[in-house]
Amino acid sequence: MNRVLVVEDNVDLAENLAELLEELDVEVALAHDGAQALRQAETRFELALVDVGLPGALSGMQLLRRLRDRSPDAAIVLMTGNADVATA
């Protein structure tokens, strides 16, 4: 795995995830909202970790669809800190 896109609005959590992945010799691109994520996704990635509850005009679910269109072979994992079962 060469490049992972981490999309998380919680800056501390995003940076912690990036540090863990970098310890595994993975290149990490960080984004804190959907617009940043789409800019980062202009460069190929193999995995995207995407928060469902993103700020701004583009939700995590909307971003999922856009990322899938751009990189159909990439794995995309949705994450949520929301304890609501319906959201999860």
C-alpha cells in the first residue's frame, strides 16, 4: 500500500492516524473536509479512511461516491465516532 487518504475533521485524530500509518512506511495525505479530500484525491491513493460526519457542503457519504468515481479500485473505509446505530 503506497498512499492512504485520511479524511477526518478532528485534527488530533487525523494526525494520530497519520502517525500510525507513517510508522508502517505508508504515505499519508490528510484532509479535514470533503473539498480538501477531493483535492488530495487528484493524486492516486489505494485506501481512504473517511469520517461520515464531515463539516461543509460535502458529507462523508457524498464524498464516498465522488471518491469511488475517481478511484474505483481504491478501498474506502467509512468511520464514525457517532454512537447512533442508525448512523453507523
